Amino acid sequence: MARDNFNKRLLDAITKGLDKKSVPAHVAKGLGMNESEIQQSCLKWFAIQYPVFAQEGMLFHIPNEGIRLGAMGARMKREGIVKGVADLCLCIPRGRYHALYIEMKKPGSYQRPEQKEWQKNCEKYGNKYVVCKSLDQFREEVNNYLNEK
């Protein structure tokens, strides 16, 4: 099964003169929820389970996805966009870790090389990094992390 590549589909649409809104962010392949839907369900659960942390903004999304062309891409680089950064950060230290970084993936998809490289660097500096492909995995990882002493 070929991997869905949003950036490639978006670039193809732009080069063909199509409106970028015509390109769906995710293509369903019979694997259930897409990455965005999984992440949204995780954030809803977190807000219910840990309302104070959620209200204080301690779990947040790092908007690092998508393709940025021309001036927008250049500006984003100057503003600090980094390839491979995880989707979510729970910036509460626990145990020996400074923070928990969470890369969300839909079932059947895997980290890109730049994500693996960023994970290695993230862990080198005392952070925990996990990949979650479901709400159940997310719950388990977050609960385990927040219960660390």
C-alpha cells in the first residue's frame, strides 16, 4: 500500500493550478480514524482527565505540518519551524524527564527519518518521546508519565 503524502498531493495540485482546499488533508485507507481525528480525541480525553493541566495549556500542539511555499515558508523558517518536531508537548517534568513529546500517527503509518532524528535529539536532552497511534495508547502513555515519581 503506498503511503499517503499530503505535501506531495498539495504541491501537485498547486502546480496544476488547483485550489489547495481541493486536497484533503488525509486520505482514508480503511484504517479507521485519521491522525487529526485521533489527536483531537486525545486532547478531549486529556481535558476531561486532567482539567487543570488542560486549562493551564500544559499539553499543546506544535503546528509543524504542511507545506509552506515562497515567502510563507521562508518566514516560518525564520520563526523557528523545525522538521521532525513532535505533534504534542506535555510540558510537565516527571521522574527523570523534563517533558513528554508525543508524535501522533494513524495506524499503519510510521515516523519519517527527520522525525526519528528529532526524537533522538529530544531524548538526548532528558525528554521522553513516544509515538501514539490510538487514544488507548495516548491514555496509557500520559497516565504512566504523569504517575512517574
